[in-house]
Amino acid sequence: MQTRLKLEKDDIVKLFKDACKSTQTVGLEYERLPILTSNFKAADYDDEICDFLRAFARSENWDYITDDYNIIGLKQEHDTITLEPGCQVELSIKPENTIFELKNKIDKLDNLMKPVLEKFGITLLNYGVSPLSTNKNINIIPKRRYHIMAKYLWGILSDVMMRETAGVQCCIDFESEEDAIRKFKIANKLSPFMTAMFANSPIRGGVETGYKSFRALSWLNTDNDRCGFVGQIDDFTFEEYVDYLLETPMIFVNRDNAPIALNGKINFREFMENEDAEIEDFELHANLYFPEVRLRNFLEIRNHDCVGRGLQYSVPAIYKGILYNKTAMREVEELLKNFDYLDFSELRYNVPKSALNTKIGKYFVKDFAKEILYIAEKSLLEMNTGEEKFLEPIKEYALSGICPADVIIRNWNGIWNKDIKKLIEYLI
């Protein structure tokens, strides 16, 4: 019988080194909130969402993704339709060379899903937090890991994050360790500015919250061991990233196709030293680490409210323009060079409330947003792919110094007269 070698840190570091590639693709993970068109409450797994998944799988020949025999998503080749803990519907699209290809895929999927969703009285909202139902009225789907996470995550708004929020995530390739770390640092420094630009969750539970991104606020209050910035967002290596993950408490581990709760009683370094750890255990653990920017076999940038009206494609357009152009990266580094870790950390805590009107040093975020968009647009024009058109929706807001939440708040306190129906009609 062959003895399996003990898992070492070098084996884990190799995962990231092997992920280096010469491609420059863009991926998108796009979450939306399913609500009932009849009363605007959150759609429920048992009452509507499971039936929707079954019906869509039958009509379009998608395969089930199951957990303990419960349907928790669908897959077809490299694309998936999955459910977040509170039934948020996520489209994960295989990375493509252009944003046009991503949009075409999402448009096609939306057109296929729409009649099936309508059959069950469901609408998918492009919004960052549940507008009417709160976490107390939203059940967690029957996915075992989510129930373990719900019991473990200790932040005062972790239930809000899990059950109520939806976001847009962007995935970017890296060609070397040096390239990955440079992009990682830039993306982290950009993250509070991007959160501000795309803030889109001011109304929650039918009332104005006082925050422009309540989704971002919920992440600030979920679990400081595994959320936020990784390290000091400066001098950094794959090995140091791995070190942070090794010191992070473990939530659960999979054995015999079932999750076993560990509830933070051991970190991965201790688990690796004392248990029969496998590389798959680390990959699971790394996916339960939720920083603003996450290293996987690509760079995953996670800090944006769900948005619609074409803004969902502005997110990858900005990152493609900046992170796939060395001149653009240098210009962003120069733009932000006078700020340190504490400045970015403080900004991250202030942005959910004030968005583009937040100050960093002597300046407003909205002033930097315009420069960031200028750099991204110039780069995309040089690429000559036509993808600069995807910046137009966010330019309409940011060049006027506002974010999507500002428009909602103005209308909510004005012509909508705090009518939730008017908000839903606007979002649809």
C-alpha cells in the first residue's frame, strides 16, 4: 500500500505558481436577488426557486448540481447557475477574451430564464441588498455548508451578508507571480473606489438605511478573520498570501462527501500538521476566505454591489482596461501613491455610508473615480476592441459625481414618496 505524502506549504504555493498563464481573459460572477412579482418579497427555495431550477433544467437540458440530493444549482459545460445562501441567483460565466462575449452569454441566458422565472412569478433584481424582506424572513437553502457557515460567522451583519446581498465579481488572469502580486495590490487599492462608484443598496427592508451600500457595510461586519484586505496590501508574495490562509480559522472540512464542522477551533496550519490534510482541503479552505480581492487560479475581485442598466459590464471593463495594460497600472499606482494602508483601510470603512462623497486625505473619492475611468478608457481605446463602450453607463454617473444609490435616494425621498413599488419598478 502506497503511503501518501504529507501536505506541505510548498505544495500549496505551487497551486498559485501553476495558475500563471499568458491569456488575458475576463470572467464575471453575477448575483441577483429573486423576488416575487406579486408582493416584492424574497422568493423562497421550497416555494419557488427549486421548482424554477427543475423547470429550467428540463427545458434547456442543463445538469443538476446537488447537495445531499437537494438541487442547489445547474451546470452546462463551463457555465453555472448557482444559489447563494438566501437564494440569490448567480451566473458564473466561463472567462472570455472580450466583454462582448460575456454579455452575449448573459443576454442569452437571461432570455432563456425569463419565461421560466415568469411562470413561477419571480423577477431577478439588479440590486445590492434585499429591498423588502430581511434575513429573519429569508431561509437558507438546503446546502449543508451554508448552514455550518451561518452558525459560525460571528459578525453582527453576517446574516444580512449571507441571506440578503448580491454582488458582481470580476476575474482577471495573471502571467507570473510578480504580475499577480502587482495586480493584487492595485485591485486592493482600487477596491474602495470601485465600491463607491457602484454603490447600489441604500433601501433595505422597505426603509432608507443611511448607507449607500448596505451590502458593503454587511461585509464589514461579517468576520474580520477572513474578510477585508489581505495583509498590508504592499510587499507581498504567493508564500505570504498562503501564510495568511494558513493562520485563518477553519470553518469545516469535507470527508466522505459531507461537511464536518470545525467552527474555527483549528487553523489550517495546525490542521496540516496534525491531520491527514489534502490539497483539496486547502482549496476548500481558501474558498471560505472572503477578502476584497482573492487569489485563486485567477484574480477574483469581489467588492461591488449588484448593478444593472449596463453597469454590470462597466465593472470588468474598468479592470480589463487597467490590469491588462502596464502603462495603465503605472498610472493608477502613481495616482494612489501618496496613500498608505491605513488610508485605504479607513476609506473602506467610510465608503459604505458616503460612497463618492467620502474623503481620502484632502480629496473626495469622486475626484479619483474620474481619473480611474479616464485611465481605463484610454487603455481600452488602445486595445482597439470597442470595449470602451462598456464604460459609458458608469461614466454617466461618476462624471457627475454620483453613484446609482444617489439616484435611488433622490427619487425615494422625492417623486417615489418612499413607495417600495416605485423602487422595484425602477430596478426592473
